[in-house]
Amino acid sequence: MSKSIDVQGQNKVNVVGKLVDVSFRNGKTSDGRDYESANMTVRVKQTYGGREEVSEIPVSMFTCKYTKNGTLNSGWTQFQDMKTFKTVQSVGVDEATTVRLSGANLKENNFVSRTGQLINGWQINASFIGTTVNMADTASFVMDIFIMDMKDEEDRNGDTTGRLEIKGAIVQYGATLDVLNFIVEQPEAVDFIQRNWNVNDTVTVKGRIRVVATEEKPVETSWGEDVPETNVRTTRELVITTGDDCGKEEDFAYSPDDIRKLFQARKARIEQMQIDATSKNKQTTSTSTSSKYSWA
């Protein structure tokens, strides 16, 4: 018997680092309870694959003041404590509060741009936040994924980079499916996976979360003086660094037929999201005003 899709697969994220910034928003739920949400950035300095890099990890949190049975929610108290934390923006890196996010997970985050393009991404949601002074920085994940595809990564010119791309399906709460893209970049890890993992395998993967901003230099002109400018490109990647030796046995693996059903439901949700976004854009356009100008 295959692994049940009615049970959420393993999906754990651990983030420890300096609190860069945080913003809060409050409101009321549909049943009238007060809530607060927080969006923050955590600066994480971590070393893996023999290289140190600094990532600025976005994390979201949400809590209601009271539970459905009327008792004070512990998460609400954490939010009030968070408002006293020192941020990199306010006091600098050295004095900023080192935070640890727990009860966190990764999920798909898709949206439609104003031009109608579907943008695929991911986000981190956390349930708890605390402070720490002696834990090493990290932005890591442990997940059960169903391998939908594996292929060599190619650059813009169609040349292989030596890295491996893995498309993984994650069974979330409520038997819903998210699809995330992963990267494997260490040559020995790429070689091992290509020899031991297969499409339709279920595997547990572990890795690092990378959100790095790099400055891109403008193309030099053939004449005249360049105007100084700064172009920044943000790289958001889920980097697999280790995992199972091979695909799980049948009792612990998802059935391809079950995953296909969830994938079709996901496809329908995305198509509806695109239809709704297109309709909204048309309404906005039809109600907007335009002005005509005469130029002499």
C-alpha cells in the first residue's frame, strides 16, 4: 500500500539569523477575531559546499489574539514580544536581535502579474519566533518530495551548467499539492542522484535556502562615458545538499496515480486564478480614466 495523500508530508524549515526588518498588519477574521500578521527578513550567514554566503530570507507569520474557544493565543504574546526586537535597519548588524523561527514550512506561492504572466515562486510561513545568542545561522529544510522531473540545468545560451534541476511535488495539508523547484550543485551529489534516484520516486531531501542579491554590471558601451547604474538580481533557490540513498519502499512512497489526481486539481486551481486575474484586470481597465494631450 502506498503512502496516504491525506497526511501532510514532512515539511520543516529552520531559520536562525539577524532580524533585518519586520512589518505588522492587523485586522479581523471572518468570525470576528482580532489577528496580526508579520512579514520579516532574516539575514543568514551560512557555509555549505565549501562556500560562505549571506542570504536575506523572507518569512511570514500569522496569529489570532484568541483561539476559537476564547483563550489567549500564545502566538499573540510572541507577536507583542517581537515588536521589541532590534533590527539591522534600526541598530546595525552587531546589535540586531538574533531570532530563531520554528514551526516553519515551505509552500508554493503563485500569482499572476499585471501583464497576465504566471509567476511561480515559494514562501516560508512560521508559527513561532524566539531569540537566541548561541545558535549558528542557518536557513535549511527537510522535506518529503515526489520526483516529477530531473534534468541538467542550462544557461541562457543552452549550455549545461553542471547543476541538476529537480521538480518535486509536496503533499500539503488537506491533500493539496505544491510543486517546487530544487537545485543540486555539488558535482558528487549530482552524480549520486543521477545514478540512484528516478522520476516517480519518493525521497526525503535536506538542503539550504538561498536568497542572495548580486550586482550585475552594465554592458560596456563602445563610445562615450557610461552613466553609473546598479542592477541587482535576486537569486531564490532551494539547494539540495543530501537526502535518501534511493527511492522509498512502496509503503512509504506516494502512488504516481494519487499524485496525478492532486496535480490535476492544482492545475485547475491555477487556471482559475489566471481567469480571475484576467477578469479583474479587464474591470480595472474599463473603469480607469484616460486623458488626451495636445503637443505643440
